[in-house]
Amino acid sequence: MRSLGKTLFVTLLILTSLTTAAASTADMTIFPKEATTPIDSYASYQVEIENTGPVKDHYSILTETSEVTAQPSSFYLDAGEKKTIYVWYDPKVTKDAGRYSFEVTAQSRATNKKYSITGIVNVVKEHEVAMTVDDSKSVCRGENANYRVEVTNQGIQPETFKITTDYGDLSQNKVTLEDGETKYVTLTASSKQAVTQSFNVVAASTTSYAQDIERLTFNSVTCYSSALSITPESQEVAAFNTAKYDVTVLNQGTKADTFTLQASQGTLSKTTVEVDGMKSKTVTLSVTPEELGEKTITVSSNGRSTAQTTATLNVFNGNDVKVTFDDASRNVCENEKVTYESKVTNTGAAKDTFDLSTNRGDLKTDSVELSPGESEIVEVVFNTSDYELGQHSFTLTAESTTFDQPTKSVTGSFQVFNCWDLSMNVVPEVKSAGENTSTVYEIKLNNTGTQQNTYRLTYEGPAWIDIKPESVTVPAGQSETAYIYASIPFQKKGQVEITATAVGEQVKKSETVKLVIGQEIKEAIKSDKGGDSLTGAFQKSASNLANSIQNSNSLVKLLVSIVISAGIVGFILYRG
């Protein structure tokens, strides 16, 4: 029993294999093999398929493109049976004219095997248009880009075409063309902004399928744009000094431009610069201010575009002066001219003129003009005869004439001394001698001044008088002695006056003494009584006392005057 089942299964399997192998063939024919159709129509074909296998089979009709349609698309065929399939080829409107092939395929369900046949179609266009357009263009903002659009009727009959665009303006929207004729229109595009715009230009027939589309690009770029910068934006400078700025012109556009530069203050190293697109150039601005305070400097550039920038300049008073004395304190003598030298130095940052003034003395110049760092020696002259003995101070002032500031002063001083004073005394004041004898007087010279002095000695008296030495040099504060020698001649009697005089630098002193010849001094004094004036020793003492107090201070002079007055009164009373 089991053996019979196996036999039936094997027999069924063999019969199925034989049936499948027998149903695996089919024949296909197409008519016509080649056809022609306009672009806006279709071509039709008939395909005959025959099941050449021994058994019935199912077939599916397949096409490779949507332009081909086949009906019926699915059916059964008995062995040896034929079937006609209707095929249509409908070209797309956008298809170019030409010769094309296509396939129609029948697929067996039993074997999944495919059987194909090829058809030929000639696509012709009765209506066709073609455009030729300029390449994409770039222009400056606000400028026009003009595109030349050529429209050609490539169809076989006259036709009117409508021209449209997504961007810009057309010189005309329709053209009518004979077959083979070409005309052109102008497309104008512009923008005030920097843009990149892609758009379509379409030429389409008003009566047929003919159409052409061109894709264009329009670029509006910033050709002319600029900016100015200034470095530093703020700085300080002393008046009459130069501040420098770097002024940079940046051409932000795509095209070269020439810029004219102007500044509200100062001088530019260049006033005209040519700058390539997307490049920059730098010039120098030099400003030399003459007024104090904060200044605003405006710089502008003018080309196909304009720009402006500002900077600040703080101007301060940099002027200054220094006044010095090399010897600010000095000791001077009476009745002489003294000159002080002062150095005036411009310690400021700019050239300046300084007015000079002093509260005492005389200036040889009343102003000096000095560059920075320059110095000049000015002199202040004093005549000490105009000043009392003692300490005196003075001030020398230099004042800037530019801004009346700064004012600088220096103080000096001098002390006036009695440099050439002399105390002179001849002793004895009265002397007696016999005839044909000789005698000597001493001249005491005390230099009471502050300077060494040389005294020339002379006398007034008889010819038989001599004085030695005739010149004596005495250091300050010291004393020296000279001598009067009297050689009394024979038979000479009576009284003789001898006056000795010492003359030195700015000083002259005289002393008179008496020589009594052949008499005693007492008798000589008595013989002088009854006169109307002081004589003898008292007269000499009074004279010496007056000379001594002449150079004393006021208080001493007053006291001595009182003493002298009392003495005179007493002497007069005594004589009476």
C-alpha cells in the first residue's frame, strides 16, 4: 500500500514538470513596426501574441515608459491560441523630435519568463520654439542688467509666443514669428539691495504646446560703499605741538573708487586716494592746535560713496619756564653797579615769548623768545648808591605771553656794605720843636671797610715837609702807619699847619696837625685865645670826632652829636 502511494506521487511530479516545460514558449509580432506621430498626437500599433506551448497560460503585458499604453494588459491563452494587443505611443510635450524605440513585454505566469517585441516611433514637432539668453549678469546696486532674449520659431508654421519672466521687466511680452524666424526682446533686472536672484524666462505658444524655459541668475552687488576710521579716536597734545592720526579709507564695494578727503582741522598727507574694491589705504592727519580745550576733528571722504568719522583732541597748556640765578645772594659795596645774571629756560613743549619784570633793579631786556629746551641769560643791574646799607631782596618774574600762564619767579638778594671806609688819625695833633731841628708825626690808617684798599698819601704844608710811604695798602679790618717828617729850617719861628690826605677807592680823608716852632705848646694856645673860632687841639679833636661818626648809624650819630654840642658849650664857657 505504501509502495503504491510513492508511485502515484512520483507520477504526478513528472506530469507537472512536463506541463510546465511545455507552457514556457510564446511568439509576438507588431504592426506597424515603425510609425510617425506629432508631439501633440500619438501613434498606434497592434501586437499579436501566440501561446506556442502545449498548455494554457496567463500573460501580463508590461511597458517601460508611461508614454506607451497597451490593452488588454492581462489575459489567458490556451495552447495555440492568439491574442491582439492594442498599443498607443503618446510622446510628452517636452520630448524632442526624433526617432525612438520602445518595448512591449508579455510575462508568463507559469514560468515567469518574459517575451518582448520592439516598436519604432518617429516624433515630429509641428510647433517648436527655442530661446537663447545671455549668461547670468552681475551689476551694481541700483544699476540695470540687460539680458538679450532671442526667440526662434522652430516649428513649421507661423505662431505667436508669449514671453514671461519671474523677475525683471521685458521690453515686450509677445512676439509673432514665421517658421524659422528669430526675434529678440530685452529683459531688464535691477535692485537697490545686494541680492542674488534665480528666475525663469518662458516662451510659450499662445495656440500650441510649443514652449521653452531658460533659467537665469541676477546678481546685484555693492560696488560702491566705503567707511572711514581714525586712530587714535582720542588723544592729548600740548598747544602748538603736532598730534598725528591715522585715517584709513576702507572701500567696502567691489569696484575701485577715488576718494577726496577733507578734515575740519589739520593737514592730510594725501587729499585724494584711489582704493581698489575690498581694499583700504591709510593717510596721516597732522593737527597743530593753537587754542586750549577739547576739539572735535571731523574727517570725510567723498567718492561714488561717502563716509565720515570723528576724533577728539584735548589741547592743554604745555608751556613752562624756569628762572634761576647762579649766585642768588651776594655782598656788594656802596656806590657801585652790580649785575646779576639769570638763566631763563623754556621747559615747556612749544616755542614761547616770555615777558620779564623785576621789582628792583633794571633789566637789560624785557622779553625773550625761546624754543623748547632753549635758554638765554638775562641781566638785572643794580646801582648800590640807590640803596642803604644792609640786606635787600628782589624778584625776577618770567610770564608766558601765549596764554598768560605760567608765571615763574626767582628771588635774589644782596647786602650793601661800606666797603671803602677809612679811619685816619695823625698824632700828635700839636707838636713843638725848635728851629733847625726835626720832628715826626704818625699817620694811623685803619681800613674799616670790607675790602682791601690802597691809599695814596699827600700833604699840604711847607716844602720842608715829607710824607712816607706815599702809598699804603691796607687789608679790610687792619691798620697801617705812615709818617710825616718835618725838618724845621734855621731861624724859623711861629706855627705851621700840616694837612695830610689819604685817597683810596671811593674814599678820601684829611687830617690837619700843628707844628709850633720856638714856643711851648701852652704859650701857643694862649696866643690863640680871643679868636672867633675853635683852635688848636680842640679844633683838631672836633674834626676827628666828626669824621669818626660820619659813617656810624643814626643812633650813634645822635648820641655823638649831643656829646659834641655839650663839649662846644663847655669850651666856649671856659674861654669866657
